[in-house]
Amino acid sequence: MKKFLRSKLSKKTQQPSSRITNETVAEHRERILAGGRRFKYPVQYARHRLVFNTILISVVALVLITSFIGWQLYPQQNSSTFFYRITRVLPLPVAVIDGENVPYSSYLMGYRSQAHYLETKEGINLQAPDSKSQVDYIKRKALDDALSDSYAAKLAREKGIKVTTKQVDDAIAYQRKSRDGIASQETYDAIVRDHFDWTPSEAREVTARKLLRQEVAYSIDSGATDKRDKVIELLKTESDFDKIVKTVGGSGSSKVTAGVTPLVPRTNQDGGLAAKAATLEKGATSDAFKSSSGDGYYIVRLLDSNNDGRISYAYIKIPLTMFKDQFDKVRKDGKVNEYITVAQVQTQPISQ
């Protein structure tokens, strides 16, 4: 019995004390750190693996999303609002002309506006098989417009031509005019939204692009400038518009022409000709001016006006042709690469 008690007491004295003292603090610290080392390297390894897997999954997802967007926009030519918004955020090209990228968003903006008008105002079902020619036409027109705008932007950048905010404001103010007066900005925005499904900022963007194309067309067309100067010089000694245009001449689309209008409203949407004529005394002739439609220089003479606010005027037109000629040459020289397949359609099909 004494031996048994003696062995128990010796075992108790051999067990380490659980109390932490100044003498045992280093021992306890080492014991705790040793226990934690078992988990340090496995956790570190798992964290690196987690980061690698996250990056890999993100790259794969990005590739899949990019491939899906590319497939929808290019082979499928998806023009839905969702993919249109994507092209507004991402600078994706629909074509390239003479080294200048043509934004996909510009093409879709034009195509979607025409499609919206035909469906909501003309009642045409563009999904029907017999509407394919109509769809092909508005696609081709939208793509050609986007190509022309991008080519004009390239020339404008080279020549330092810019369009100011005031020019855009003036152009929109002119568009707001009608025979019933001037529509408010809110009414104008609502009409644009209803007819073309454009927001106010999109409408301003389209207007700015068209103005820039006009400015470039006027700037580079030295032929039209020379004809304009000849007409101005002849007007000093000759008042007959028909004789003047016959003297100046020209051929094809560059031919100088003259004409007379019937009585039209002073606010007639004719490129600003009626508005210019309305500022003249009867029988007076204007200076040469640029039309707001951008198709050439004009000179007008007021022939008649009545109390109903209607006027008649004669005009001389000096058309612009250089921009179109250069654009056609660039296309002929193979400097246009379209990334979507759109049929070449020359004439607009008759609406069903």
C-alpha cells in the first residue's frame, strides 16, 4: 500500500504545471506556436490556389462573354436595345474606311431609328418574309451613312474642322420650326422620341455628325466654290437666272440649276431657302449662302408673297459633289472593309 501511494505522488510531481509564470511563459508560447504551424502552410497554399482559380474563371468567363457578344453583333446582327447599349459603351467597329473605324453604335442608331419609324408609323412588320427588301434597304442606308460620317470625321480631324455647340443648337432650333410656329424643346424631344426612338442626347449627336459632314463637304469642294464665285460675278451684269446657269454650266450631278417654286409657307422645310427669301424685298436677290440641308450653295430671289404668309421665289443651286466623289473613290479603291454582311440596295422598295 505504501509503495502504491509513493508511485502516485511521484507521477503527480512529474506532470508539468498548467500555471503560467515568468519562468514558464517562453515554454507556453513555444507550445502554442508549434500547434499553429500545422495550419499555416496548408492555408497559405489554399489561398494561392483560390486566387489562381478566381483569375482563371474570370478569364474564361470574359472570353465566353466577349465571344457571345461578337457572335450576336457580327454574324447574327442583333439590333436589340440590349446590344445597342453595349455598343454605346464598348467602342466596337462595324466597318473601317480609309483607316478610320466606323462605330457600331452609329450604324445601329441609324438602322434602329428607321426600323422604329416603319414599324410604328407605317405599320410595316419587318419580321415578315416579304419585308426583307425593306430591311436590306434601311440596313444599307444606315451603314452607308455611318461610313460617310466616319469618313467626314477623319477629314475634319485632318483639316481642323469642328462643329460648335451653337451650331448644333441653331440646327435644332431650325428643326423645331413648323408652319404652326416654333415647338417647345419638350415637344420636339417627344416628337423625336416618338418617330425615331432617340433620346435628346442621341438626337444632338446625330445632328452634330450631319453638321460636321456638311462642313467638310463645303470645305473640300473647290469646284462648287469656283462655280459659286462665277454666278456671283455674272449677277452683277445679268439678272436672268436661266442664262446665268447656262453660262456657268456643269454636267451630271455637278450641273448648276435654276428653278421657281409655287407659293410655299415662309417656314417651309427646304434647307432654309424660304426663310432666306422671306427676308428680301420683292424682286431682290440674296447673296450666295449654304443650305441647312448641306446639298450646296443657293441664291434666291423673292418673286411674290401674300397675306397668308406664303411666298414664291426663284433660286440658283450650285451643288456639292466632291465629298461624294471622294467617298466613292475610297470605296472603289478597296479602302472600305465592312465587318457585317449587308446587301447592296440602290433603290428604296415600295412600302407594303
